[in-house]
Amino acid sequence: MSLADPTSDSTPFFSDDSEAEGSEEPGAGPSQRQEEEEPASGVSSMRAVFTVIVLCFINLLNYMDRFTVAGVLPDIEQYFGINDGKSGLLQTVFICSYMFLAPVFGYLGDRYNRKLIMSVGIGFWSIVTLASSYTPREYFWLLLLTRGLVGVGEASYSTIAPTIIADLYVKERRTQMLSVFYFAIPVGSGLGYIVGSKVDDLAGDWHWALRVTPALGLVAVALLLFVVKEPKRGAIEARPEHTLQRTSWLGDMKALCRNPSFVLSSFGFTAVAFVTGSLALWAPAFLFRAAVFTKGRPPCIKGPCDTSDSLYFGIITVLSGILGVASGAEVSRRLRLRTPRADPLVCALGLLLSAPFLYLAIVFAQTSPIATYVFIFLGETFLSMNWAIVADILLYVVVPTRRSTAEAFQIVLSHLLGDAGSPYLIGVVSDSLKQTDSYLWQFRSLQLSLLTCSFVAVGGGAFFLATALFIEKDRQRAANYAPSEQPQMRPVVMSLQTTCDVSRERLATVTRNCQGTFCSS
């Protein structure tokens, strides 16, 4: 294949149209068509499956790396001698970098070769993560800087990968593949706690916990380059009567802001991000402080600290995530047979059910560790029901040529108001409530601060209920989208209509004038 071939894996990066949009050469004969018969995406079914597997592996690595730090947080606090507010900054700095760069990669992902963008981003992420593991004790700011740079690589991947899956599958099959893809979020998060805590225990040094994912990241880059094939953007959904056209970034943003289902579901997902971001960083540390307060475990005076709570929390996160994502997708599939509003209703149900269980888990931490873990499992299971469904909502209420931009916008919104600030906010509130530096107040202040998660979850459920009011209309609008609806086409259409009206009036005048003369004869 030549570089100019739109289906080639070697499509040049700076090409305005790195993938064909469903076009077909007019002179192809029957034998040539039969020989080239393949899915509209340009990717064979087997290659598409391998593509999803590779994307899932990379997504798993992303979340492993993101929560490895949380798995060894007590060691990091002890090593650098930092308080809760500074500990929360580790997650906040990463999310802020990730959030602000997401629109940039969303814009690039809608216009250029997505596979190459992801490869460069993941390679950069692997190098910076490895560098962060060599931070000296006196340079906590350097650890913050490297964690911020890690967000660059993750932004390049998270905004683009779901759109590739969307260009490979449609309808029920797409939902299934997205469910598989989003299994990596809870599983990767849980493995981050497990790997971080176990490597810390085995090596006796938390720095080694940050050196696992970079090696696997280089493997992921190789798989991405040699296994994944770039699908034709939007071709699998193309309708024969028209071809999808790109609009400007400003036009895309205006269209997205006028899409109630997209906006409301993004606010609902923001609540999910707030809760998961808070729990992800602070739950293991909270459980450790609860055990110290109840004298079930000695305090961490000199590292390495006891990381068994991170291990248990990681196992619970993996199991509850698998169950939650699978049950959410299945309940949604069955409910769609009864109502087209099934997806936002299932998301609302998940958040509203998770709120009381998370509240009980935080309250019972001082009296019954077993009850706490049970309630955490139930709360995380209901919370995980949202992941695949929210992604599917975005993909079917937004046209293909705006999806990367929509992913980026949703990432910015959900992180800006969600997990970008929630870990830091929880830490600052905990420090402000702490009356003394005793083990009692270290535990109690963090407990009171974490209770806000339950109330945020209820608010998120309300946003998804509001989404259900608009979902049917917005889905139909995206399915029937045509270029004539684009703003830049309207002046042309109006001009043609005006010309036709003027011509019609002139013809009527000539006809009236001719009546009774030779024209009538």
C-alpha cells in the first residue's frame, strides 16, 4: 500500500484525512470488489478483536499506573514528611495535566492518525513514569512535576481509544466491546493497589512500585504499532445518501453544548469521577488509619509501612469492577427492550444505590472492618455500573466526526469538577478538621471529609435522571445527521431558496401579462 492509501497503516501523521470516510473508487470492477470485500471499517473481524484486546491492555496499564501511588501512599507520606493536603496534590496535579491536554488530543484525534498519536503519548508516559521513581527525598516538587507529565501520555490515549472501538463496531456489539474495554478501569485500578503494595513489600522500597508499568508500557507501544490497524473514521455508520463532513472546532463545541443528553450525562459522570477519585487515593490510607485508631495495627513511624489495606482494597476494586461493569451492561441491554431511556436510568440507579453503601462503609470503619469491606464492595459495584454505559451514550448521541472532541470535552468537565480537585479537597478538609495530631483525629477528620462522597453520588444520579428526558430525541438527531444541517451550508441553501422564489414570482408575472394575448392562443 502507498502512503496515500487511506486504509494503510502507514498513513502519514500530518494528513488532513488520514482515514477514508467511506468513499469508494468509481471504476472498480466486480472481481476487484469481491477481492476487496471487507467490513466498512476497513479492518477484518479478527484484526478488530485483536485491536480491542490491545486497547484494553493499554487502558489497564494506564489505571495501574494511576493508582500505584495510592497503594503506597503511607510510605510516600512518611518518606517526604508531607501532610494530607500535599498528598492529595499527587493525584490533583496528574488529573489537571491530563484534563487540560485532553482537548488538544481530542482535536488531533478527530483529524490525524490516531494510532501514531497514541504511540507517541504512551512512549512519553512510560519514560516519565520511570523517571519519577528516582525522585530524591528533598525534592517532593519534582515528584509532583513528573506525575503531572504522566498526564500528557494518558490524555493522548483516553480521548482517542474509545473512538477507534466506535469505528469498528455498532449497536449491541459496540456496547459489548466497550464493556470489555472499560473492565480495564476497575481491574487496572485494583491491580495498581495490589502490585504497588506487593512490590513495596518485596523490595522494601516504594520506588520500585513505580518501575513496573513503564516496562509494560514499552510492550504496549510495540503492540499498538504492529497489531492495531487504523479503521476508517465513521465508515461503519455511513449512510449511502450522504457523506459525513468535518466542521471547525468551534462549530463542534457549539453543537456539543446544544446536545442536552451529552451535557447532562457529562455532569453525571463528573459525580462518578469525584467519588472514584476521592476513594481511589484516600480509601487505603483511611482504612490504615482506622486500623491504627482501633489498635489493630501499629502506626507507620519508619518505612516500609503496612500495605495490607491497599492489597485488600485492590482485590475488592477488581472484583466489584468486573461485577459492576458486566451487570450494568446486561441490565441496560435487557431494559432497552422495554424503554429507549434504559442507559441513563441504569446510570442513575447505580449512583443512587452506591451512595448509602459508601456512607455505611465510612461510618462502620471504626467498629467492624469486615462490614466496612462488604459495604465498600457493594458501593463500588453499583458505582462501576456507569463506566461502559456513559461511553456508549456519548458515542450514539454524537456524530462520528465529533467524537474525539466530545471525549475530550467530557474528560475536561468530569475531571475539572470531579477527580482533579476531589483528592486535594478531601485532604484539605481533613487537615482543617484535625484538632490535634493524635491518631484519633488523623482518622476522624479523614472520615468526616470522605462522607461528602455519598452526597455527591446522589447529585450525579439526579443528572442521569435528567438525561433520560432527552436521550431519545438526541439519539435520533445523531442517527439522522446530514451535512445540510451544518451551519456553513445554511447560507447556500437559503440563497438557493431565495433565487427559486424570485424566479417563480417572475414566471407568474410573465404568465399574467400574457393572458388574453398571443400566449393564451
